[in-house]
Amino acid sequence: MNHLNLKFSRRNFLKITALASLFASISSHYIFTSPAVRKELDSMEEWSSNHLFLQGINAPVFKEVDVNNLKITGEIPSDLSGIYMRNSPNPFLKPSTYNYPLEGDGMIHAVYFKDGKVSYQNRWILTDSLLQDMKGEKPIFPEFNMRNYANTNVISCGDNILALFEAGLPYKITPELETLGEYNFGGKVQEAMTAHPRFDPKTGELHFFRYSFIALPYLIYYVANSQGKIVKEVPIELPEPALLHDSIITENYLIFFHCPLVFDIMKAFLGGIPLVWKPDQGTKISLMNRHQGKEINFWLKTESFWMWHFMNAFEDNNQVIIDFAHYPTLILDDNIASVLSNKSSFRRIIDDRMVDFPIFDQRKTGQPYRFGYMPHVDLELIASKGIPNYFPELIQYDLVNKTSKVHRFKPGNYCGEATFVPRKGGESESDGYVMTFVSNEDKGTSDLVIIDAANFEEEPLAKIHLPVRVPTGFHGNWIST
Ligand SMILES: [Fe+2]
């Protein structure tokens, strides 16, 4: 994670991202009550793979399950009423090639809190491409097959719950995880939507974008109001196309980082990941006035670095403070040496621990804030096991006092991205709950662990025991009910 003060004065996935700009996407809408489809999914043949992102704690699960009245250690806070949903790539068919983190059919894992009882469900998102796979249909030109995996994030937006994937439109799902089809904001968003939109807590607006490697404009910025209606669409001309995984807002600015991971059209047609790391080009940081919203107002070229995720950003007198997970370089190859070479860290406070998946109290988006959370990536463990994604502890950063606390899970237990849920009626950033899935590698089971943000190093308030394993995954959110 890094911190900047600015003074004013996925091989096929990425190919698909590029090619999605060349072909108009056809939005189809299905409504699945689908017992037949679900039955077919349930009877699928299990497979194993020696791909490092499909082994051990990363291996997909093959059953959709429903478990009610889950066993709990500790006590569920009485004000928790809602659903924790998390998305993840969970390939249905054994892939012949697999480019993590950019491929794999999306699966949602959901934990429901209602009337003091807790239940769990997991469901594949029934995307067009997954349905084709289930039917055994092969695209005529597989190299040009545009797959929308819907595997990266899941949010609530107005009355909708959306599974997000940056190279395609969101898939709308129900609270019970049935797939309703692609969602295009009433026809206003045509091609794709970032998997990392940002809610402005002051206005209720959702700020997001879509990028393209080929179609002009390379970037379009959208704002949806609190009812989910698009109220702003701003085409933005960039000097060159860029892969933009995330953006962040402050009270007055929209911020993008253009990192030197450059699209290479020849590589796109020859196969492989069509992206080249060109550190000589440096990383460019752009600020655009949200309220004028017509062009980039400020560019800063810095030394090259990569970032997937912002934590937050805010304005402080004549400065913009931006917090993010900072990678000095990025290599997107599926071998453990590349995984170990991609080292990210947070430097807002002096800290060299490798971290990513930053979260914070979203009521503070774009504003000064105190607490942020990230899992610590254990590189030694990853090197010894030869498998990525071991997160044995969660870090709570106090960005005001420049300290941190660690919640370490018991040996053999590994967490993922966390989410912060404010206590009902609570206003302080420490008055709430930090929850994350924690998996036991040996038992093949998982817990949803709820930690008191104000007593972060103490025993969790509750562990909700799932009799199944939740594989490592990407992003999730709390949906209040
Ligand atoms: Fe992400």
C-alpha cells in the first residue's frame, strides 16, 4: 500500500477486453428459476488441476449448497441483519489455459443474517458463457470469444445486486443468488463496467467507468444516482489506452492511475496475455474535477509502478492524499516466481509487509478517515508451498496515529479480503465489525469470522462455521436488509 500527497499547482480475458470494443455486445436477459440448470450444475464432474491458482486453498468447489442454522462460536451482534456476499473465479470446466486473476466463471458465496440465525449459499452466476459451456457449445472463433465471467465483485446499487467484471456488463442477481441477466443501466452503459465502482456517501451516487484498449474514447466516466439511474456520462480522451482496474473519488476529484502495462495488439492476435510491462513509460496520475467532469485537469508522471486497488483518497487543505497498494513492478505469468516477484506494500505508515485487498469504512469514501484493513500476504509460506494467496493475518491500519494492529488467525487458517460493517446507530469508524472468510487448509472447511473493530487483536466476536470450503476469492460487500 502506498500513499501519495499531490500538491495542486485477464490471456483470453485481456484479449476479450480489447476485442469487446470491436464488437457490439448483445445484452440478453434471462430469468432463471432454473431447477434443471441447477441440477445439471450439481451433477457436474469434479476435476483437479496442477495450475497453481487452481490448487489447494485456491481450488474451485463443485457443489452449490444451502446450509441453514449454521453453528456459531461466540455471539452474533444483534444488530447484524443482512447478507455478506463475496465473488470469486470458480471455473466450471477444467480450463486448458487459465489466466488468473482474469478468468474463471464467477461464483458468489453468501452468508445471510436474519432474526439471529445465519445461513449460507453459494451459486455460480449463470452467465451466457457458462451456459454455453454447460451445453457443450464451442464458439466458432474461440480466440474472439468474448467471455463475461462476472467473477470479480458484487455490490448493491439502488434496488439491484450486481456481479461485476471489468470486461463486460454487470450481471444482475437476486438476494437468493439467482441470475437475472446482464444489466446495462437502462441501455445507458453499452460495453462494460469496472468491477470497482465507488459510492459517494454524501450524495448516494455511484461513480464508475469503462475502459477500452481499442475503441475511442479509451475511457468513459459514468455517474449513477442513488436510484441507479445514469445522470452523467463523460467520454475521456487518454493519450494511450490503459488497463484501469480501479479509481477513487475525493470531494471534488476523480482519480485514475495509468500504469505502464501496455496493450500489444500483435500479442492479442498471437495468443497469450496481450500486455507488456514498459517501465520506461512511467506511471501517470490523473485528476479530473468531478463537478465539471469534461477533461483531465492534472497529470503527474512518476516513476513506474503498478496498482490494482485504491484504499481511499481525500483532500486536505491544498493536497490530495491517495492510499493504495503499491507494486514496484508487475509480471502476469502463471508461475510461482512471478507471483513472488509482485510485491505490494503500504507506505502511508512505515510498513514493508506485503498487502493488498484494501478496505475501509465506506461511509468515509473521499473523506479523511482513520482506519483501513488489508490481509497480509505471507510470501515465505507461498514460496514454501508453491501456491499463492496465503493470508494468515489481517492488519488494521490506524492512519491518524500511524500504528497498526494485527489479527492473526490460528495456524493453518487463512483469510481473504475483509469488509467493514458499521454497527447500527454507530458513527465512529471503530464502532462496527470486520468480517472475512477464513479457511482451514487441513479440514477443508471455512468460517465467516466477525471481529470487533475496536478490539481488533482480541478473539473474534463470532465465528460462523461453514461445513464446506470457501476458496480464495476476490471482492465482496455487506448488503443490509
Ligand atoms: Fe480488484
